[in-house]
Amino acid sequence: MGAGTITLSDGRSETLRLKNIPSVTLVHETLADQVEIGQILAHRDAHALGGDEEQ
């Protein structure tokens, strides 16, 4: 695993480039996992809120 650049963008703000990141593949995988977890939790929370409104 060598060093590399990670580019982050939310589609609205200016793109952020993190350069010369050691173990860039590991960092990329970790960030991707965190985004996925955030999406799962947001989806779960949205359903929980929706479920409360129906009762």
C-alpha cells in the first residue's frame, strides 16, 4: 500500500484533495465504510421517525 491522493466531494462544496496519504488504499476503504455506515444509520433513523408518525 503506497501513498496517494484522495479526492473528496459532496457535490456542492469545493473539492478537497488530500495529497500524499500513506496507505491510501486503507484510508479509502475506511472512509467508504464510514460513509456506508452513515447512510445505513440515516436510513434507519428516517424509518424510525416515519414509524413514530404513523402511530
